Amino acid sequence: MSVTVAETVAPAEGVLRSSGRDFWRRFHRDRLAMGAAAFLVLLVLAAVAGAPLAAEVTGHAPNAEYSSALDLNGFPLGLMQRTYDAAGEHHDPRGQLFVLGADRLGRDQLVRLLYGARVSLMVAFGATSLAILIGVLVGIAAGYYGGKVDAVASRFIESAMAFPALLLAVGLAVVIGAGLVNALVVIAVFTWYYPARLVRTQTISLRRTQFVEAARSIGGSDVHILFRHVLPHLAAPLLVYGTSIVATNILFEAGLSYLGVGVPLPTASWGSMLSDGVTSGYYRFDPALALVPGAALVLTMLALNLLGDGLRDAFDPRTSR
């Protein structure tokens, strides 16, 4: 029996190693996906290390307001401009440089953009992780046990999907109040059902496979079968799906912050920066106030979607574009 097991495991490990090499080879050939991955790595580094570094180099805290960054009429500095003199009429050639200008309160846009990346990524990834956790638990139970469990879970998922998510999310956010953790929870509550549907469908297919039937026939418990045999096969589709959920959740968080029910002020987030630039009307005189956070949102979402496409094609070459 030991010889048979060894002979069975060795080829399986070889297949996994070969599959992993094929995945990386296909992914490495996708230049768009590689570029997107590089952009996201740089974005995370900029948020984690670049934000405090920028604050240290410029001497500008993310929430600090500088009256010298506003002219006599209260208009903020533009791109690559130096602070005004005491009279607020002319730029001081030896004044502090604001690389991306200032907002209507005289806060440094570059520093706030980098700290805003921290908040947006933290909420998006945290909400996505929580949504996937809930979705996996509900979906795997529905798909594996079937019957009444599947019927109840499926109706629950369909009912949740029937309601307008953003409208209810805004209402819930107003009730529980603005906050970083609150925004994370609100987003997760209205996005968990997408991974739940995916996991349910995949689990229904996997529970009929020979290796699951074999594990059940030798007395494997449901917990052992689910975590040892079913969940590993869900990792790839969840990884691909997770990238698209993160992109959606970044926009979700920006929408909540734009409406003033997400991350509370004066904490910087891309949504609140965009809202501040647009609602104040200063974007008409300095388009960068709206374009800078807007471009950050667009580029990040584009990179996440390109990465998701690349991962999907690398895991399953039959879906290649």
C-alpha cells in the first residue's frame, strides 16, 4: 500500500510543479498583465513607504493647512508652484514647492494623494477579504450539502443581489456613521454574494469528482474534504475574481467618501479629494484638483482589471484573448 501511495503522490506533485511553471510562463508573456502588476506593486510601495517619505521631505503633514498655499483671493496653488508671500499676491521664489498644488484649504495634494492611496487600498482589500470569506463560507456550504441548505442559501444570495447596493450602502453608512472600519464593513456586506455564487457553482462541480468521492469513501470528514480537497481548487478562480472585486470596491469606497459617508474627514481618501475638488468649484480654475485623484482611481482600476484578465488567461489558456 505504501508503494502505491508513493507512486501516486509523486506524479501528482510533478503535475502541480509543471502546472505552476506553465502558469508563470503564460503570465510572464502577457505584457499588459505584467505592467499592471508592476504598477500595483509601485502603488502599494508608494502608499506604504512613499506617503511618510513625501511628508518628511516636503515637511507637509497630510491634514496640515498652509495659508501661504492660498493667494489673496483664497485660490490654492497649482501644479509645481511655490507658496505665496505674506501679502498673498506673488509667489515666493524661495517658498515651499507644492508638486501637485494645494487644495482649497491649503493642504498638499501630493501628500494627501499618497495617504489617500493607503486608505483606499486598505478599505478595498480589507472589504474584499471579508466579502470573500463570507462568500466562501456561504457558497461552499450551499454547493457541498445541496438540498435545503442550498435552497436557503441560494434564495438569500438572490435576495441580496436584487437590492440596489449603492443606495442601501449609503443608507447603512448614514445609520452606523462614517469611519474606516464602518466603510469596510458596509462594502463587504454588499459585495459578498458575488464570490458566494462563484464558490457555490464550483463546489457543485467538485463534489461529484472522483477524488472527493474517494475521500468520502475512506471516511474523510466534511471539514477535511472541504478544506483539503475542495478549497484548493477554488483558489485560482477566487484569485482572479478577487482582483475585479478589489477594483469595484475601490470605486465603492470612493463613492461613499465622495458622498461624505465613507472615510471621515479630514482623513485623506481619493473619493473625498475628488469630492472636495468638484463640490468646491475650484476644479474650474485648477482642473488638477479633480483630475489627479480621478486619474489615480482610473489607473488603479484599469491595472486591477488587466491583472485579473492576465491571471485568468494564465490559469486557463482556453480563455486567452
